[in-house]
Amino acid sequence: MRKLTTLLAKFEASPNNVRFKDLCKICGLYFGRARQHGTSHRIYKTPWADDPRINIQEEKGTAKAYQVKQVLAAAKRLEDENEPEK
């Protein structure tokens, strides 16, 4: 869990410098298996109704910064929704 937190913090600090493979790992942990493989795009399903997918693509081994930010926002939302009430 600590490694995941460290990786997410690294993504937030520098979304322009995220390896596509690392972003795929994070998406796999939060959203499950991608429904599309073998192309430059990977599409992951999210559990909510509004825009129910995460679409990421590789560009020269890295992920696009705006897509990294979308993944971070979706992961945060998922964590917030699954957090027990106090």
C-alpha cells in the first residue's frame, strides 16, 4: 500500500513524466482489467454512470499528462466513495 501511495504522489508531482506501464498498473489496481489491449489505447471501466471509462494512451513510452490527471481524479473519487463513514 505504501508503494502505491508513493507512486500516486509521484504522478501528482510530475504528470508529464509518467511511464505508460506504471499508469497501466495503477489503472489495473483501481479499475480492473483493460477491455482493450494491443493498441496504443487502453480503456478501463469505472463504477459510476457519468463518463464510465478511463481512456489512456501511450506516446513514446509515456502517458499523456491530462490522462494521468484524469486517472488520479478517478482514483481519488473511488477512494472517497469507498471510504467508511465516520
